[in-house]
Amino acid sequence: MVTCSNLEIWKRQRKFGHHLMTTGSKNAQYHYPVIETKRLLYKLLLAPESYRSLLEDHTSQNISRLAWGSPDCYLTLQEVTMALLSVISPAGALPNIISPLAALPECLSPWKRYEKQRYAFERAFFLKQMFKVREEWLAGTAKPSYMRLFLESQEKSQTSSVEGAYQVGMMAIAGALTIASPMMSFVLAMVQSPEWLAKTQEELDQVCGDRLPAMADMENLPVLRAVVKEVLRWRPPVPTGL
């Protein structure tokens, strides 16, 4: 049963999440994806066989910039994300499958002891990133980010620092690896259907020339939009129909 206080917290967090997404979208995600795409293309030219790890690094660096204004913590973000995904997955902790095991006390439960360590590491990471951005914000050097948006609105929203750190941190986790999955599916789709790669490339050459495509070009790229939507339909990054 959801209590009134829990419902208010959920409403506040949902409103803040909407604020982050819409503000980032209106500002073209602060042009961070353009920066990271250039880095990705350069690395792919050097080591195309490593495309999987490069795509995961790309999405982690992107969301790290969006969350905290810097890509420097992307490896720790990947570690935190994989740790969370493993404990909530059916293939992770045994109590996820055999639910009575969840009633075991901590001294008899290696899963509870691991979760306690995982949570402590995650919490310390989120708080560290928040304090880092706060110092930059107070000094007037903080780059645009979700955390800066939180700090700018914290007094008005009366949200605690821990809650804000987790709101931004969980947004980062949500975007760290999930977007890499459809990008990998895109690679597979283009290998299997090279004619669509040629059609997409032809459209990009006509619209963008030698420059990278930007969000402003989207309405002029119907083939690219169709390919992206079909990849997401074909291989959705998260389960559907639940």
C-alpha cells in the first residue's frame, strides 16, 4: 500500500525527472552527444572489432556528462550499473527465483551481505558526484548537467541532498548501458541488411554533407528515423508486454 508521504515523494521525483528530460531536450542535450560521437567514431576507426565495449563506453560517457557535467566517472558508473542489474536480474541473486530465501537473516544470507556492500558503494558514488558538482556550482564553474539543475532548484523544491543525489544517479544508471543495446542491434541490422545501410548513408550525405547529423536535422531524415524505429521494434532494449 502506498502511503501519502510515499506518493508525494513519487510525484516530486517524477516531476523532477520530467524537468531534467525536457530541459536537456530543449538545449539539445547541451551538445554532449556531438562531442562523444566524435570520440566514438575516432575509436571505432582505430579498433572496429571492439565496437561493443566502445558503444558501452560511449553511452556511459554521454550520460555521465548529462548527469554531472563530466565523462570522467563513466567507468565507475558502469560498475555501479552492472552491480544493480545483476542483483535485480532473475539470473542474479538466488532469492530472486526462490523467494523464501529472502527471509533469511543477514548472517545466513550472502545475498543480503553483498547487497549491503553494493548499496554502500552506490550511495558513496552518488554523493561524491553531487559534492563535486556542488563545489563547482558554488565556484561558478559547473557545466550544464542534471545535478546543476537540481542544485539550482533544491531550495525551492525542498528536496534533501541525498534524494537529489539518487534522483540524478538513477537517471544516470538508466542511461548508462541501455542505449548501447539498440546501437549494437543497429550494427547487426546493417550487417544483415546492407542495402538499408546504403540508403541511410545516401540520405545523410544529401542532408548533412560532411558534417555529423544533429537533432535539428531529424525531420529531414525520414529513412534514418524509420531505421532507428525498426531496430527498436525488432530488438527492444527492455522487456515489453509485461
